[in-house]
Amino acid sequence: MKLGVLTNALADKPFPKMLDAVAAMGLEAIEMHVRNTVHCPMADLLRSKSRRDDWRAEIAERGLIISSLSAHGNPLHPDPKAARADDTMLRKAITLAEKLGLDRVNGFSGCPGDQGGARVPNWVTCPWPTEFIELVQWQWEKRVIPYWKKTAKFAADHGVKIGFEMHPGFVVYNPETLLRLRAECGKNIGANFDPSHLFWQGIDPIEAVRALEGAIWHVHAKDCRVEPAVARVHGVLDHKHYGDELHRAWVFRTVGYGHGESFWRDFVSVLRLTGYDHVLSIEHEDSLMTIGEGLSKAAAFLKGILIREPKPKGMHWA
């Protein structure tokens, strides 16, 4: 297993300096965010093989690999213009992945609106009043399944797997919804497994990895701390701004600042046990740390935890 980083944390750096910074931290992989045209000039890369070769050479010169392309958006958005833009981005990312010899693209499942003239997505969290459950059924039957059947086939035709973060606010937010979409739309749909979004929902990431055995394409290293004193009174459905850390029920943290070494050792081990041996990609969203501090602390913390050697075959203890 290799250690990498999602490049949006380093969006302010020119491409060569971003790569230098990643290599200087002793990381081995980049998850390339395609929205950043400074790092990933997608139009040029799609158009020109020589441009792709030069771009990949700069990455390889630092001893780095690309773990995945990241095309996070909402292609199910009720605003047709927004949906069309994110669908176009995703399809271009899939096409580029094939041209680069990559087999996975990460993103979100998205969320539609309601049935009449919606302007924003509508994510339902309970089945009553009854129009809520009727809305969820309509979303899946009329929007979610038709779109992802078509898009999963497009990806499969290009030799690409799509990895979804299970993210509240979108239709895929837990193992059950991910497995439903996979069953309905294609076996090349799987997880970009980010434990931080599961912690605050009360989901055990270790058990979730086991439930998704064989369907995890990529993994994020991001932590989350639930503040018990707030959650016990107000619960974890929290609309306060991420910057209001003191009063929120939970906040994103750098790995090790939400859950200790014991969890992360178990997490890496269960990933290996269920067959995952790709990249652990650090995503920095800790508002209590600078980007440099958060990334360096995460890298130092995880280096001693990763399992790097192939799993022994037939090993037993006397």
C-alpha cells in the first residue's frame, strides 16, 4: 500500500512545485483533482499525446504515481446547467484516465432535487411525512438509476472504475446505498472510502470495509472528531459553519486527531484483509491546522502504520 495526497490541498502551488512538495513529504502518489487546470490541464491532455507524455514524465521524475483522477461534482443537480457541467467534467476525466492508462476516477454520486422546478438538491434523512419517502423513490427510479446506468457503462467501455465517497448530502452516503447503486448500475461502481464521513453518522469504518469487500477502489485518509458534549445534547445533524469548530457536534481532523493509532492500524489491516492494496490518499480539511502542518503530520503518522509488503501466502504459526 502506498501513501499519497489529494492535490486540491496544494491548489495554490504551480504544478512542478506541487509535485516537489509531495515528494519532499516522502509521499508516493497523487490523487489528481481535475478541476485545477494548473495541475491538470484536461483539455490539453485530452488533445495531445505529447502533452500527456511530458505531464506524466514530470510526475514520474519525482518517483510519484497517479492513484486516481478526482472529478467531484453533482451530475444529478436539478439545475440543468450545473448538472451538465459536472457530467461533462466526469466524462472527460474518464476519457483522460483511459488515455493515461489509469483505471479509476473518483467522485460523488450526486443528489437530485424534488419533482417540480427544483433549484437545489434535496437530500432526505427520514421516511415521514410520507412525501419524503416518495421523493426518495422518485429520485432513485427517475434520476439516479437511469443516469448512473448510462454513466457506469460509459466508464466500463473505457476500462474505468468509478469510486464514490459515501458523503451525506448525496444519494450514496453509506454502504447500503453504495451497494444498492452498484447492484443497479454496474460492478465497476465502488467506493472511494473516506472514514471521516462515516464516523459522525455512527458508522464503524472497520465494519463498513468488511461490508464493501471487493468494492473499494480508492481510500482517503481523513479523520473526524465528534464532540460528545455537543452531540449528546443536539445530535450530529449540524448545520453550523465548519469554521465554528467550538460549537459544532463534529469537525474534520487530520488523521490521529480524531481517532488514535489503534483505529488506523486496524483500518489499514482490514483494508489489506479485504484485498485493498492501492493508495491511502491524505485529504486535508482540518480547519485547526495549516495545510502544511496537516499534511506533514498526517504523513508522519501514517508512514509507520502502512502495510507495504505483500500478504504472506500459506503462513501459519507453529
